[in-house]
Amino acid sequence: VLASLRGANHAFGPNCVAFEKEFAAWNGNRFAITTNSGTAALHMCVAACGCSEGDEVIVPAFSWSSSATCILHHNCIPVFVDIDWGTMNIDADKIEAAITPKTRAILVVHLHGLVVDMDKVMALAERHELKVIEDACQAHGARFRGRKAGTIGHCAAFSFNQNKNLCSGEGGMFVTDDEELMQKARTLWSFGETRSPVEARDYHVYALGWMYRNNDLTAAFGRAQLTRLDLYLEQQKENVRQLHEQLRGTPHLLLPTEPEGYEHNWYNYTVRFDLAGLGHSQDAAHFRNKIVEAMRAEGVEISIWQRFILPRMTVFQAKNAYGYGAPWSSPHAQPVDYAPEQYPVAQAHCDAHACLSMSLRQPNGPDVIEMITEGIRKVMGQVDQLS
């Protein structure tokens, strides 16, 4: 980091090149391109997969907005699929029903650090000749049957913003094993040019591109954090193990799961409240908010991660991203329906969930875990008084 500050190149510099090589080696990818955000890396994935105006990309109905808006960035159409209650990820068994002649890719999100059932997704994609994009922005180091997130699909995106397990303040990474996809992504990444900034540039624009490059100082922070990441993840898993054990059996509290063959990285530890059992099915989100407020009053750093499922967000309901209804109005597009009632599991999860994240990370340890447990148990033991 200090060497970067003393250096002469504060744009795309030597730390960027080194970070790409080191992250690719750590994660097990042939190619990596460092970006200025995870959102940028996601857009690069959509472009790399050859998606064109009016093409459809399947995406889960519950995620961070960038998982779907990155599709709009390339004039393509998001098609939402409901989630699986147990894993909180896209329901792989519901994807095939969403495939149409316009579908070009499936964008899976390894939500909160739990990898999607990639065996099912890859088999489905192969059968329908589709590309698979992994949104691994929260999934650094997570595994599915021994394989790391970001190494199973055709390409993947990671984020390094201030809340991530690998944090450089801001930034991201596009990864792939396919050289053709890497070249397509690189063209979008740097003004539509075809050469890396460290190569002799001809400053010729060959295709429409953005400026998604990272900078040397941010990459230097990322490199430093990458050397510690495995240790951070192990320490976080131990904190989660203790928390999970201490919260087990708490009335009306539903704990997250880690299915056999999966290795969660616990970016977020997401609990849900049994609102039906508490008699609050009709005002689920409102009562959930009361529970969260009470826990925060007890010193528990818990929050609501998303208050809307993606199809409910205005940009999708209005179907007008670029004016004149684009991209939905494109002559290459076909009609899509974003009626929220099509995604009942995503909505139920959205209304019932709350997350712990930063409080489970180092340097926090057993003392903080005990404080969190006491606060949560106290509130859930008196939850009837919140009505």
C-alpha cells in the first residue's frame, strides 16, 4: 500500500496486474480482470456471454439490485425466478419453466455466501445451450462440493466493497476460464479498446465500452487483504459456529442452514422469524421491524438486508430503464410479467429476515457472540410484549 502511494501510477498500475494474477491463483481461475465494483464485473459477465438487446437473462427474485440491473445495463431483460426457502437462493427446480427462446443466460446469486446447487444449474444450462453467470459478490471462498464459487459457471463476478469479506474499500473482479469471454469482457471494461492499459495502446475504440478499471491504490489494499482472507474466513466460521450453537432452540427464531456438501462463507448470518407462529402473518414485515428494533436496543447489530423483492422495485414495475420503455420496448424483446405474486417464497423471506454480518467478523470473538446471543434471546423471550 505504501509503495503504491509512493509510486507514479495511481490509475491502472502494477498492483492491479498483480492483484488479478494473485486472485486468479487463489480462486482457481485462468483469467481475472480487476474492476471498480462488483456491479461493473457483473455487467462484464453479461456482455462476455454474448447477450444482446432484448435477450433474457434469468435471475433470482431476491438479491441485491445489481444482480438484475446489470442485465438492464446491456439492454437485456431480467426474468425473475422464485427462491428456495431453505437456502434463500434461486430455486433451481423452477428455472426451466422460465426459459424461453429469448433466454441467453442464467445469472445465479450465491446469496450471503452460500453457493447455489450448481450441478442442477449447469446440467440445465448445457441442455438448453445457455451461459451461466455466477454472482459471487458475497461468496469469496464459499464452496459447492469442493469447488469454489466463481469456478463452476462460465464466468463470475466478485465485489470488494467495504462490507465484503475481502475488502479494498471498493472494487471487484471478473473471472473466467474462457479466453474468448475474457477478451469480450476486457473490451467492455476499458472504453471499448482491445488492449490492456499496461500494453501499448492504440486508443482505438473497437466496440462500445465503459470505464470499469480499478486503480492501483485500491488494488494494493485488495492484495494485502487477500493474504489474510483464508484466516479471516476461518475465524468468521468459528464465530458463526458458536453463535449457531448458542441460538439453537430459541423460540420463533429460524436459523440459516448449511446443506451437506456446501461450505458457507457466512458473509451474512441471516435469521428469520416465525411470524405465522407469532400470529403476525398479515403484518409480517411490520412486526419483523419491531423485533429488529428491540434487538438493536439491546445492542445487537442486526439489520434488514432488503425491504423489497426485486420484481417489486420501481425500475422493473415501470419497465422504463432508458426512456421510451427500453429495453422492454425493443422490437427484439418479448413481453415479460413482473407480477409480485409470482414470487411468494421470495416475498415471505423478505418479510421475515434479518441479518448479522460485521459483528461476526474479526476482531470480534466469544465475548461479542455472547452479547449478541443474550440480546436476541432476551427479545425473543418477551416477543409477545411487542404486539
